[in-house]
Amino acid sequence: MADAGIMPVAGGEPELAIARDIAKRAVWALPAALAVSGLIWQMDGVITTAFAIAIVVANFLAAAYMNSRAARISAAVLGAVAMFGFLIRLGLVFIAFFLAKDAPWFEVVPFGLTIVTTHLGLLFWEMKYVSASLAFPGLKPTASPSLAHKEP
């Protein structure tokens, strides 16, 4: 009998589907975020906000990719990658901040606000579309016309 900690996690890759869906929603939110930032901080704020949103989307996609690859190895590796991957990605956000903070276009306040609000906003927005069912892990299935209720 094999140890459950070293067996691959079965199933598809719902985390990649969710991360791609989050990236699509970020594209929809981008114009509003850029407009608000432009009104308050002008062009430097717009560039900073676009930079921050790109970091957030890259963070979600990297997390999904790392977790989907780790799940192919084992549940123990998945747990380790989920925990330490978060720390690594958080470190990359700080590195991006420190590399850009002295650039002439960089504004600290819109960067921080965008990083926090975009992470939380996209996660809360995505909650509506994620299935909390083991029968349909990942995104909720859409009803097809053939499965719709028909009147007799």
C-alpha cells in the first residue's frame, strides 16, 4: 500500500482554469482602475497602476502553475509549494517594488493600493464563478441549452 503523501493528486487542473478566468476579469477591470488612477495621479499613476495589475495577474498565474505542477507529484509537495510558493511570490512583489521605486514614473500610493485592492477584488469577484463542489472542481459549469428545463 502506497503512502498517501507521495501519491499524485488526481484530477484535472482547475487552478489553471480559475487563474485564466481571473486574468480575463483583470482585463475588464483595467480601464476603470487606470481611469481612477489617472484622475488622481495623472500619467505616472496610470503607468504605476498598470505595472501593479500586471504583477497581480502574474502572481495568480504563477501560483496556479506552481500548484498544478506540484499536484502532479504528490499532496505533500503541493502543500509545500502552496506555502513556500506564497512566500517566494510575495518576495518577488517586494523585489519588483524595490526595483521600480526610484523610477521617475513610479508612485508608491497607487502601487500599494492597486496591489491590495486588485488581489482582493479579483478574488471576491471570482468567488461567484468558482464551484465549491467536488463534482465540478474549478469553475462552475455553464448550463447548456439541451439541459435546460423544458415545458411538457
